[in-house]
Amino acid sequence: MVIALIEEAKVSYIFLEWTEFLVRWLHVIAGIAWIGSSFYFIALDLSLLKRKDIPKEAHGEAWQVHGGGFYQIVKYLVAPDKLPSQLTWFKWEAYATWISGFLLLILIYYISADLYMIEIEKFDLSNLEAISLSLIGIILGWVLYNYICKKTVKKNNIMLSIFILLVFTFFSWLYFQVFSHRGAYMQIGSMLGTIMVANVLMIIIPGQKKVVKSLLENKKPDSIHGITAKQRSLHNNYLTLPVIFIMISNHYPTIYATDYSWIIISLIIITGALIRQFFNIKHSGKKPPYLLWVPVLMIILFAVYLSEIGKPNLTNNDKRANVIIEQIPKDLILASEEIIVSKCAMCHAKEPLWENMQHSPKLVNLETVNDLIKNIEGVYSQAVMSYAMPPGNLTDLENSERKTLYDLYKFVKNSN
């Protein structure tokens, strides 16, 4: 059956929908497991206490209660005298998150690169060119990050973090010059997620295995493995919240589809790091630095401001005369109808003309002015306050036309 569906590259729409949904479901579940275990072990590590009655070689101990039972957890920086052959490794959560995330990247963005990644006004790329640039960017991001970390592994972590932030900001700016707004945002998220998983797959786990092997052979392990693992774990800790932010941002076009969205990503990276720092200090038993929430709030407000000033420029020279609030002028109706028919209805129709599209996105039809008025809030968010629609501005919706839609929006809102 699957072979028949895939025959001639024409896959059943329902099959694709179910595939995308199940992969997204797996991605969310795996992500929760990975992030949950990450947060748990960070909090656990910071809460360890050096008690008198724990083994001499133990680093610290924590007692926890959950689900009707008590847990005594002891941490060893080096293995105890007897190390069991069976150890629980926390790695598959990370791998499953990346694999499912990459499959989503293929199913949503690569298969429909012309819709979600390419913006002809920026670069007239073919689908293959866009996908190739995306893959090169993801790989290059990891290679560059890994090189910087290896060269500075024993140096100042604060300066390293600032430098890496600047590198991420440059990549953000670069992607927004090449891809559509939505495509650029997901590209940054994919790059950061790949870096986090590669830290686990290629640095942390191999280093831990080498340490375990040395200890089982009664050899002294190389301290560089612990130092490197701590560095990369710290980075993963601080990148977690920004990656989650990017994952859910594609539901909010005023965040990802404005002129300054590439700066917003950098601000969110800083915000996420500050929030994690607050909880890291709190979990260590020290007095929580509540003043950290002041810069967090200020940065978020600045990001909101960037969304406001980065929305499409709707000013034009055609200043309208006095308008009648009770009734929409005919010229505005005709202009709005012309816009949706020529720029929106190829997808937002009962029978979409776009290839392989079985129904209008989110079942929103924009074939008549009545349809437009009924869905004016969504149009305002997607096409007036941001560049989210049309995707990649495929139909070349001009700012003057966005201004017309804005005028109609004001009429509808004032008449309510």
C-alpha cells in the first residue's frame, strides 16, 4: 500500500498528514523527555550535599521523594570500588529528538521548499539549492561551533559564550538574507538543535565511555573528558529555552516574520540564558537573584518593540479622503477583492490551485470580500502586521496592498 501511495512521487495527502502528525508527536514526546532529564540532572547536580555518612570517594548526596517512595542519590566524580556492568545512559532522548526533528524539516520545509523556504525577492533559488544551503548551514554551524569550543575549552566561559552569541547572530542575519522569514527561523532552530545533539553524540557520551573504560581497567582517566563534557552540558543547558522558543514561534508570525526577527533570536538566546542562570543558582541552594528578572523583562519588551517597528511599512502616498465608518467605500471593497483574488485565492480556496494542496490552509477561504471580512483578524496578523503571508511572498504582495488590507481591517473593527 505504501509503495502504491508513493508511486510517481504522488503521496496521498491523508498519508502525508498522518506521517507529519506522528513524527511531530514523536518530536514533542522525545523533546519533553530530553529537556526534562536535562533540567532534572542540572537541578540534581546543583542540590548535592557533602554529608559525613556518605562514602569517602563520593562527591555528594541528595535525598528525594516522589511517587510514594524515597530516593537516595550519590554522585561519584570517579567510579566507586565496584562499578556495575550495566549502566543507564541518558542519550536516546536527545537522538530521538533530533531524528524526529530532522524528519519534520524534510516533511514540511524540504518537500515544500518553494512554499516555506524560498523568497524570490531575496534569492531566486531552486528547491534543491535551498535544501543544499540549509544542510550546509546546519553542518557548518556545528563545525564552526565545535572548533571554537575545542580551541577555548580551558579558557573563560563567559567570553566564549559572548563570542558564540555573536556567531549565532551573524548566522541569523545571513539566513534572513537568503531564506524566507519562516524558513530562516526554522534554519536557526535546526542549527542550534543539531549543535545540542552533536554535543551529546560526539562529545559528552564518547568522553564518558572513555572515562568508564579507563576506570574499569584501573587506569586514571584523562581529565579533559570531564572538562569538555561540563562545557558542552553547560551550553546545552543555556540553549534549551531558546530552541523551545524557536520551535513554537512559527505559530506567531509577528515574532518570526518581521524585519528584525534575526535580532529577536539573539535576544531570546540571552533571555533564555538569564532564566536558566536564575534557576541554576536557585537549585544550588543559594539565594535566588530575583533582580535577574529585570533584564529579562527589559529584553523581552525590547523584542516586542522590534516586532512592532519591524512590521511591513504600510505608508503610501495615496491618502484616503474622509471615510464613512458605517459603510465600506466601494473602491476599498474592489481593491481588497482584487488583492485576495490575485494574491491569496490560489491557496485559500475551496479548490486550491496550488499543486498537491487538497484544501485551503487551516480551512480559511479567501475568495470573496465576505470571506476576507470573516477572516480579517487572521489576515491582519499574517499579512499586515508581519510578512508571514504569502509564504516567501510568492505572489508578490506589495506594501501598498497590505496597506489596503489594513484600511479594510480598520473599517471592520470600527463597525463592530
